[in-house]
Amino acid sequence: MLNIGLIGCGTIGASICKAIDDGTIEAELVAIYDRNLNDADKLLSTLKRSKPQVIEVAEMLKKIDLLVECASQEAVYELIPTALHAHCDVMIMSVGAFSDEKLFKTIKELAKENKCKVYLPSGAIVGLDGLKSASSDEIYSVTLTTQKPPRGLAGAPYIIRNKIDLDKINGKTVIFEGTASEAVKAFPANVNVAATISLTGIGFEKTKVKIVANPALTRNIHEISVEGAFGEFTTKVENVPSPTNPKSSYLASLSAIATLKKLSDPIQTGT
Ligand SMILES: NC(=O)C1=CN([C@@H]2O[C@H](COP(=O)(O)OP(=O)(O)OC[C@H]3O[C@@H](n4cnc5c(N)ncnc54)[C@H](OP(=O)(O)O)[C@@H]3O)[C@@H](O)[C@H]2O)C=CC1
Ligand SMILES: O=C([O-])CC(=O)C(=O)O
């Protein structure tokens, strides 16, 4: 049985732990950690079967096969290289950290050297399978258009830096247009999906991102348009926001769970 350690006991972390606890994911939850220890303890108290230890990552790495990151881009910098040095596979949700090419190169090399896998789930988008297939030949363009209710963008560095008053937005408003590289830095907790798309397709500089605040919405919408030698496609997902974190769509939690389920499944569907 796969021994899992998890960092980040928030919305996605809680969903993953519950899915291990109820047997949806075939694995042992060995350890959990959050910089807010109360959050880790609170999550622990909700589990019925699993009895993970609440311990720091350096300690948990001695006991696990796979470290699940669902914390923040900072956590990717702080902990993923250490996990790979310790020969642990990793699953990363805060994929936006990889807009730092140096970090991505380091992690890829460490994974190779230590014979580890780095899993990056599709997260809150649909269509990554098609993009992956398409990228076996030339891709001409990739555009992500993300629309969220204004509160789903609250706290983003770009919003703070530009003093955008989200409460005053009373119609559909384009907040940001730029490259995926710029987008994941400006909105680190809102468009990690732009990073996953970039890594699968044509990179952070060529992938275009538009972010729209729309007070009429109750859902987080991501539309991806791709053109390439294969033809073209557009996908659109209207995501239910997670009740405990409106920035993160529920599909992101489900995608993390599906990725972990896939690890023990003899039948692998999709590209
Ligand atoms: N790939 C994708 O499609 C998606 C990715 N995400 C990303 O996944 C991550 C988790 O999302 P979600 O569960 O909704 O977030 P939450 O804010 O609900 O939970 C994250 C938890 O991790 C803690 N944390 C953050 N950094 C560290 C650290 N360095 N060490 C220990 N604990 C830490 C946070 O503490 P604190 O509250 O103090 O920050 C918080 O308790 C986020 O980075 C988010 O942006 C989200 C949705 C989709
Ligand atoms: O959950 C979403 O809709 C997307 C998200 O926050 C991210 O990619 O960081």
C-alpha cells in the first residue's frame, strides 16, 4: 500500500484526506502538516479510520512514498526538492511555482536523478488530455480565459498592487491580460491551471491568459482554446467553488483524488 504524507490541510487537503480515509483512494495516510497546526489537528479530528501523525515534512519524508502538496507556491520551493532528495514521489497542486524556470529545471533533474515521479493533476480545467495529444505535433496558440466572481480573486497580489476594489465591480470586467508567466505571479492562488496548461502545451511565454471578474457568476469558469496541426478545440468548464475556499474549484479537489486513485489502478484511461 502506498504511504502518503500531505502538506496543506485546507480545502483540497481535506478532500484528499477524506478520500483516503473512506477508501476511495487505496493508500495509507501516514502524516499530515500545515503551518497552522490547528488546521492539521482539526482535519485529523474529522478522520474516522486514518490516524496520520501531525509532523513536519523533514520527519514525514522518512516514512512515506509520496508527498502531496496542496499548500502554496512557497511550499513547492521549500519542500519539493527536499522530498525528491529523499526519493519520494510528489504530487503538486500549486503548479504556478513552475513559472520559475530554474525551479522547474531543478525539480525535473532531481526527479530523474532520484528516479521519482512528479504528478501535476489537471486541476480545475478540462481538456488537458486533448492538449497533451495535440502537443505531439505543432501547436500554434493556446489561450485560457478565466472568469470568477470578484470574491474568487480577493487577496491576489495583482488586485492589491493595483488597488482594485472588487466590491465596486458591477459588471463583467477584464482584470488582467498577459502571458501565463505573468498571470501565475499576479494571481498565484487563482490560475495555477495556467501553469499546468503551459507545461503541457507551448510554455509560459506563449500561453495567453485573460482573467475576468464577473459579479453575475456563482461559478468559476475556465475556457481553453487551442489551435494546432491537429485542428482546433475549445473547452469550457463551469466549476462549483469549494465552500471553504471560493478561489479553488471543487473539480480541483476531485482531480487530485482522481490522480491518486490512478496510481493504484491497473487500467489507465486518457492520454
Ligand atoms: N492546480 C489547480 O488546478 C489548482 C491549484 N490550487 C492550489 O492548490 C493549493 C491548495 O489549495 P486550497 O486547498 O484551496 O488552499 P487552502 O488555502 O484552502 O489551504 C492551503 C493550506 O496550506 C497552508 N500552507 C500554505 N503554505 C504552506 C507552507 N509553506 N507550509 C505549510 N502549510 C502551508 C495554508 O496556510 P495559510 O492559510 O496560512 O496560507 C492553508 O492552511 C493552493 O496553492 C491553490 O492555489 C487550487 C485550485 C486549483
Ligand atoms: O480552482 C480553480 O478554479 C483554479 C484555481 O484556483 C487555480 O488554478 O489556482
